[in-house]
Amino acid sequence: MIRIPFTKAHGAGNDFVLTWANEAPLERLAEAARAICDRHAGVGADGWILVRAHSDSAAEFDASLRLFNADGSEAEISGNGTRCAAAFLHDSGLRKEALRLLTGAGIKEIQLVSAAPLRYRFRMDMGRPRWPAGGWELRLTLAEGEREAVVLDVGNPQCAVFVESFDFDWRKLGADIERHPAFPKRTNVSFVKRLDAHTLDVRFWERGVGETMSSGTGSVGAAAAAMLKGLVVSPVRVLTPGGPLELTWEDEQIYLTGPAEIVAGGEFYFYR
């Protein structure tokens, strides 16, 4: 049995377990991620983040992150998860107004907007969205028929599908799209409903996780897709089941603002 110390946090309902990297069983990370994220036999989370602080003042970043999805697969980045990591670092004593965190999608700068005990709000530079050389529009052939989608990379792969309502089995469709042959490395899927020129209502199906209450990168992908289609203009408020996230597009960079709240801590007993 291995004791794994953890802190649990969430960003708009998208929840993560965080552990210092040197306190994790490094030779069994995928297995440990599945166990600790299990919602019945584990702590329960959408992902597990390993955090390694860098105290060297000459370093380009303050800490590095590794993110594992609930199924044990490793992901490049999570917008909500990176804010949770910033909260974890602030709570651990690294109280800087701006943090630079190394993710699988590069270094991300996070600005502290507000802080209360265990509750934070951050503004994060998500970078510039990219899309395939052939363009961002894609027509998917599925069992139910054809669907038009917008495909983007915002540090991880995103597929946005625009809908009039959520009165259909979007979870099944999300699972089908996640593993569609068009996405050999799988993709995150967002179902996007436009409410007005500054507001979107979105549901999320995340690669390696399934349905999530919110998604930072999914919200970025949804907002960027809606902007490309001329449906919204910056700033954009994304309404998620877990709470709103705010996005702005400035000089081709997208910035994501949202909460990060620490809710628990302890030890997980890894028996396997």
C-alpha cells in the first residue's frame, strides 16, 4: 500500500486531485490516476495533476504540471485544472500575483484576480487557437448522419458542434465524436448553443473523462469556434453546468478568467 497525499480543488465544477510530483508513485502513474480519480473507490475527480515547484529564480517558470485524465491517459493541458494548480501553489505559500506554469502545451501565465481563504479567481493566457491547414470547418459522418463541426487546437484538440438545444443524447454523440476516425488521438467535444452576441451555453464531453461540469479549454474552443463563425464577439461569457467562465480575445490571444476553489485534502491509500 502506498500513501499518496492530495489536495482536491475544482474550477466551476471541473474537479481535480493535486499531488506534489515527488510524493507520487512515478512508476505507476496511469494506474494510480485511475484509482485516485474513481468516484466510488477513490477520491473522485476528472483528473489528477502532479505539481513540481521550481525555486530557481532564473527558471522560466514557477512550477511544472503533469495532467492525467480519469482513465489514466495523459493530457496536454486543462484550463480549469491549471487554475486549480495555481490555487494549490498559492495555498502552499507561492503567493505571486503572476505565476508561470509549464504544461504539456507550453508555459502559461496566470494572473491572480482575487483571493479569499481557499477560494481564488485567476486570469489565464490560453494562447492563440490553431486549426488544421485545410481549415477549421469539418463535416463528420456518424451513425446518426452527418454533423458540421469546428475543429481547433487550444493546447489540446477541440471539436465544437453547434446546436439549437440540448434535448438529445449529446453524451452518446460526444462519445462517438471523441473516437471518430477523424481524430486518431481522440478529441474533446463541446456542444454549443448561442444565446446572444456575448453569451454561449455549452455542454462538455472530455477525452478520457466523459461528461464534465465545465471545461476551461472546452470553453476556449467553443468561444473561438463561435467567433470564427461570426456568432459572438469578445468578451464572451460561457455558461457551463458548473458556473460561468469569462473569455476575451485580445490581439489574437484568448484569455480565460474563472474560479479555483480548494475543497479537501488528505491521503489516498493506493493498494494496487
